[in-house]
Amino acid sequence: MDNPLIIECNNEGISEEFAREVTSIFGQGNKIYKDPEVKTKDMFKETRLTLIRAAAVFLLALLVSVFAHFDVICIIMIILASIMLLFAVFIMVNFRFTFKKIKELYSTYKRSVLTLDEEGVEVDIDGYKKVRIPWNEVVFLRIFNESLIFFNKDKLRESIICEIKHKDDILNYIGENSVNVRIIQ
């Protein structure tokens, strides 16, 4: 393991799909830590569906209330449906905000350097921030459609994200150097 793998990443023009996937993964982080092989969902589609369901429940509660002459049960249904609708809107806005932050981060810091060596994996984001995870603290490497992520053992600490186009180089390095890390494809 004398020769580290150094990958220079140009962060300009990252794909929408990459940013959406990373946002969705952030939203499902706890689920992924509990079951690293869990099938992830597109959280944008999921939040949109939740919003549609909440609106349908709200409209149904209003419709039932009209025919039931707004009795107490109907008013409680309307209040619960309103809370559900507000919660769905909050989740959707939160994901949009996170998505924009990820896009902004990648457009602000034009270059990053990913280094794999005998000690672990490290990313230097344009001199702004450096994150290093020793190999014994990488709980698993998960390969998604647009990205691959080195998940930190401590889920409160940062994980390292990389675009999928570097997958072959990373897997070759891990294989050639017998790095003991669980890989999930």
C-alpha cells in the first residue's frame, strides 16, 4: 500500500441525478445504517406522493364534513388532515432546501481531491474542508447509481461521497491493496 490512489474531482457541472441521489441518501441515513443493503428510495418522489396523499385526506375530510354538517369528529378529522398536510409540505421544503445546499456546495468548491492510502480515505474540498476516515472506521462502502459513499462508523461524523465515475479506480485500489472494508453494490 505504498502508492496512494489520488483522484482529482472537478465539481463543476455535477448532475442533477447525483445531487438528488445524495439528498435522498441523507434523508434515509438512519435506515441505511440499520440495514446497509436496504433499497433506497427517491425521496423527492416519496415526498411528492406524501403531499398528494395528505391533500387527498384533507379534501376527503372536508367533503365528509360538508355532508355531516361539521360535527366534532369531522372537525377533528380536518385538523388532523391539516397537520398531516403541513408536515408533508415541511418535509418537501426541507428536501428542496437540502438539494439546493448540495448543489451550492458543489458549485462553490470547484475542486476536491480524494485520496485512498494505507491509513484510510480522505477528501480535501478545495482547501476549505478536509475529512479523513481511517479504514477501521469505514463501516461500509455503499455503491449507488450516481454515487458511492464511505460510511463512517460514527454516524454523527461525516461520511465521504464520490461520484460513480471513480468506482472502478476505487474498487481496484481496495482489491489490489487488500483493504478490509465491506462493499455493498
